[in-house]
Amino acid sequence: MIAEIQGLHHVTSLASDAARNNAFFTDVLGLRRVKKTVNFDAPDVYHLYYGDGVGSPGSVMTYFPFPNAVRGRAGTGEVGTTVFAVPQGALGFWQDRLAEKSVQNLELTTRFGERRLHFTGPDGDDFALVEVAKDGRAPWTGGGVPEGHAILGFHSTSLRLADGGAEAELLRFMGYQKQDAAQGVDRYLRENGNGAHVLDLEIDPSTAQSQPGAGSVHHVAFAVENRAAQLEVRRALMDTGYAVTPVIDRNYFWAIYFRTPGGILFEVATNEPGFDHDEDTAHLGQALKLPHQHEHLRDHLLDSLQPLDN
């Protein structure tokens, strides 16, 4: 069993409009944009990162906003709902706030005894807020949401699958333990995790395969402390038969990738070096930061990328 994984590191999704995406996460959800950079493989497309005040692992939602991208189709073989944690008693505040800002498909539910507020993002992205007690993480309050209500980071994600057997075996190998099951959902928990250490397997063999597009999750990343821990994880996965990429430098973390049995792209990312290694904490996410191989495109990108309000 892999012991090094701490929980979620980040979740990366696709969008159709950078300015609308930026406004939703900073103005509506009150998160901090901690990095404004570009897609390594398509530098004419932003890579935007939103999270807490420093972009702590387990708090960061990232987006590739491809202009005018066609909306994805929900289904199996993908990450379903991305769930953010908020303090106990905060859902009433959020229900009023999201309704006031015309956020769509608000619905209060309960899962495994936790109160949840479901809603959708600008591209039909599937989100929820869940109340948690004694979380211990410090929220970002610079976005105008009071500390007693502000998002603390991720709570969990769900994985939509036609058959969860092999995926469950992988999660157990990654250090997760089954905690509960109800209504076609199996909950897995990483004991002593980083706060973002819950995964729900949603099993429905009658649902069609998903079609990626705007609003779809591209991949979900799991956190490890450093590169040495990452190499241990890579070795263990490869020894078990998974095809894992070499380590890739993503400037703010090192990454490896592999496909799960259900077809979902998993990443394992390091907590180091973090988002403050190329700009000071007070100004995170303000300047356009480019991978060194794309620095020669700076003037062109500054002219061609969609302006963002803040």
C-alpha cells in the first residue's frame, strides 16, 4: 500500500471563457487567483489557479479556458462533483449569496450525514459546498467572504463509474479506506489526510460514457510532500502495472500522470516548490508568469490573451 499520498492537491478543469471563469471563482466564490500562467502545451490558452491565500495543496482549482469550447457531456469515466469545505453553519450564507449572484441549479441535500449545497458553474461545472467541523485550515478572505463562511479548501471529489471494483482496489492501494456506502455511492477516506482527503465513488452502469468539454474535469491531482515521496509512489504504481509518465516539472510542483481502470486521469503532484517561488505572496496571481520555454512569446501573449479584471 502507498503511504505517501496526503489527499487532493488540485483539480483541473476546462472552461470556455477566461474572464467569466475568473469572475466566478474570485467574485462569486471569493477564492484567490494564485497564479496566472499558460498551458504548457498550448501557450495561447491561460492556465488559471484559484485557492486559499497561498495556494495550499488541497485548496487549488485550476482551469484551461479554451475560448468558445463546446460544453462537455456528463457521464461515467470522469470526475463528477468537486466539493469545497466551508465552516459549520455557513450554508445559509452561501445559499443566499449564490442565489443573489444568479448561480444556477442550487439544491440542498445531505450525504453521509453532511449538509451539502449543490450548484453549477459557468460551463455547467458540477460543484457542492459541504459543512465541516474543526477543519483547521485558514481560508482566504480577500475575496470579500467573511472568515466564518469562507471556503477552506476541497472536501472531496466524486468519481463517476460504470463499475467501481477496479477503481476501489486502486484507491485502497493508494492508502484510502472505505468508510461508508449508501444509494450507489461508496465513500473512501485517507486517514490523517490534508483536509481534502475524501473520495466518493458513484456507480451507475446505466449511464453513458462522458464526453470531455467545457465544464469537465480534465484531471484530479493527489498531494505528496516532496519529490522523494513522489518517486516512491511512481515506483509502487509501476510495479503494480500502471503506465506512469516520467516526472514533469510544472514550475509550481512536479507531476506524474496515469489513467485509472475507469479511464480517469490521475496526477500525483508535490507540495514543493509552491506558488510563491516566482512572485511574492502579497502579489500572487497578478502578473502573467510564463514557463521558460514560452518566455519568448510574452509580447504576443500579452496582446492576444483575454484581459482579466483583477
